Amino acid sequence: MCGPLALLAKVGDTRFLALCTCGALHLVWDNATIRLHQGDLSGVVRALQAPPKGSPGDLQVSTAAGAVHVWLLSVGLRLSPPDFEAFREMLARSQERLHSRTAAPPLSAAQPGCRQLN
């Protein structure tokens, strides 16, 4: 069961990344909530700096009609270019804060509701 969240980075009231007492990362962006394994954050941050356009796997980034589409696992986000930049910066700040603090042990991918990205 999840307990209090430790905020890592925030763009607004409904846009943040937080570390849960269970060890998982809760990525909230408007109405979407994605639960990530701590070990996946650095890979996601790297991939968003140089997106693997249209690549298969659990992280996909594409652009169409003036928007950036980001798919993490089975959740898709349609972001304006400024929102995409804010999203990338929020995740990068979260990664820095996560590495600079004594974090909870990473959540095992075998625990319910969490699996590692491919």
C-alpha cells in the first residue's frame, strides 16, 4: 500500500513526479498517472533528450500536427512543444534530486503494479 509521497519535481498542481514509500515513482501529468521503477528513470530521461522516434518498446516519442506524442508503457501523452520541454525538464530535475537524496530501495519489478521498461 502506498504511503506519503516525496515530491521530486513539480510543474503544476497536476504535473509532478514523486517518490512513494513503496519505492516506486509516481509520474502524474494532468489526468494520467504512471507508476515507474526507479531504475527506469535515467533511461527515460536519456531517451527524451534524444527521442527514439517511432522505435518499438515501452518508450515511444513521435511528432504530428504540432504536438509531441510520448508513450510510456501503455499510457500516451499528447503534449505541446512547450509542455514536452517542461515534461523533459521535470523528469531531469527528478532524476537529479533522486540521486542526491537517500532514496528508498528500488521497487522490485516483481511487485504488483510495477514492471521494468524494455
